[in-house]
Amino acid sequence: MIIENLAANTVSHILQEGMKQGHAPDSWKDEPITFHLLKGIRHATSAMLLIQHSDLPCSTDEDTIGHLERAVCRMAMALYVMKNKGENK
């Protein structure tokens, strides 16, 4: 799989999971870029900690790949908001 497909498929998968959990399909578009960036950083940091300290229990059902997928999705959301809403702060 080429990286472009991996990224697109990951974002699509996470958005579909969110809708299954009851999130409105486009509700994320109304959140500020900083919200998406902070959540993306949190997921990336969680993945890094799980990799570095494999003996640590995960406090949620998310595993390392799940955290990385969510980090990719949140960064894509941030980029979308920045490019489409003119939010450059």
C-alpha cells in the first residue's frame, strides 16, 4: 500500500468509527485547529510511550496503532480546518 492510500484509508476508518460512536459526520469541522492539534499530539505521545514502555498498561482500549491512526486523523482535521476555514493562528 502506498502512503497516500494508507493516510486516506486511516482518516476514513477513524471518521467511520466516530460516526458509529454517535459523533455527527462533520462536527469536527467546527472545532478550532488547536483542539485537533492537541488531540493529535496526545495520541502521538501516547503511542510513543506505549512503544518505549511496553510494560505500561493502556488506560483505554486503544493500542499503539490505534493511537497513531487517531494522531494521523487529527492532524488531517487540523490541516483541513486551516486550509478551508482560513484559520492560520
